Amino acid sequence: MLKNIFVLLLAAGMPLAGAAFDEVPLTLKGERTQGALLLGKTDPEASVELNGQSIELTETGYFVVGFARKADLNQQLTVKLDDQQRQENLVLTERDYRIERVDGVPQRTVTPDPEQVKRTRKEAEKVWLARQQQSAREDFLTTLVKPAEGRISGYYGSQRILNGEPRNPHYGEDIAAPTGTPVKAPWAGVVTLAEPDLFYSGGTIIIDHGYRVNTTYLHLSSVDVQVGDVIEQGQMIGKIGATGRATGPHLDWRVNWGNERLDPALLPTLYE
Ligand SMILES: [Zn+2]
């Protein structure tokens, strides 16, 4: 008897609130771990929230979310469509970053040069402003290409502890290669910063790829693009160098989702 009513309702196309067969669509790609970018897809008419913060969708229903180096391991993704709601508890795995303890380092007694302090503050503001520029580009939907050929010499998340004092973690992936080695755009995008000589990072480029995703390239010997340039995937944007505070020629490249710094090494898993 009950079964017959159910069949009748189905035949009439009546929606059953909360019924399992009429779920809000959601697919999520990428590794669920700290430092990761996840690529999601749902109905274009849906609304998405990460821990209560609204996430923008592309016209076809794609979205991206990113998790910081030490992000909370429990993340709440909510997708609402019409009167239905889908709640996903994303449990991230905890990363084990390389930590190097160095003791007995002579304490530096150098007083910072006020001119240098002024300069680095100004530069940090420029970089911050460039990162706030976000468009509705969808470059991140395409499989990325490697920005440079070379040996990986530095890892995201690693940190040195000098005389018991933790230094800033390293947020990029370092690729060691000779000065002059071409650096290519891993995705298409728009250049939001192109500086030949910043104090810490030397020749520096920032590219916006849309929906808060941006990438950064540091220590370049040559910056071959300008702010506002629309670049193609694989286009040469500059050359590897050792400018700024670098001990040898290498590319330090970084990926951000808004102000969250992510691990470039995890990006290829998005497109597998
Ligand atoms: Zn580096």
C-alpha cells in the first residue's frame, strides 16, 4: 500500500523534501589536506558556503576553495539549492612539514635601516593590493603546465627554527635552475604585479587566474610582462634569477586562494 503511494508520487513528479534520490549535486576534486586547493562543481543555481563564508560559482557551477598551511582539519561545506541543503564535513589530513632546528646561531645585532623598513613596507602593500585584484576568469579549470624545468630545491610549509625561534614558513616551491632559464605561465591569466626589483623577492610577478586564485614568481632576473597584460598558458613571462634575498638562482613560485597560501605541489592532483 505504502509502496503504491510512493510510486504515484514519483509518477506525478512531485518533489519529496529531503529524499535521497533528489540530492543537491556536488563533486569535489583534489586532495583533502592542509595547503590544498579543491575544485568543486554543483548546480549553477546553487549557493555554496565554506564555514559560513559565501563562495562564488562560475556560470557553469564550478568553484574553488583553498586551505592554509595549518588549516583547521574540520571544514564545513554547505550547498543550498532551492529548498534543499547538502552539508559536507570535509576532514583534512594533517601535513607533516619539514622543520629544521638550528641552534648556536650568533644573534644578529644589526639595527634595521629606517629607509629599508620604509621601502619594504611600501612593497608589501603593493603586493597585498595586487593579490586583492580578482576577476571572473576561469583559467584554473585547465590542467596546469610546469612553470620551469629544474630540480625542486625548496618545499611548501618547511620552516627553520633558529635558536628556538620559529622563522616564517616557506610558502613556495623552489625550482633550482641556471639564471636565464625561461619561466612560463602555468595557466592563462592577467598580470597584477610586475616589479623588476623588490627588496626581498627581487624580480616579482603576480598573475590573477580568477575566483581568488593567483600565482607569484620570485627572484626573477628578467620580468618580461607588464601589469594588465593578458597572458596565454605556457607564455614566457620572465627568466630565473637570484635577485632580492636569494642564495642562488632559483624560481620560488607560489599559489594563493585569496589570502590563503597553498602548496603548488598539490595542484596537479586536481586534474588527474
Ligand atoms: Zn623559496
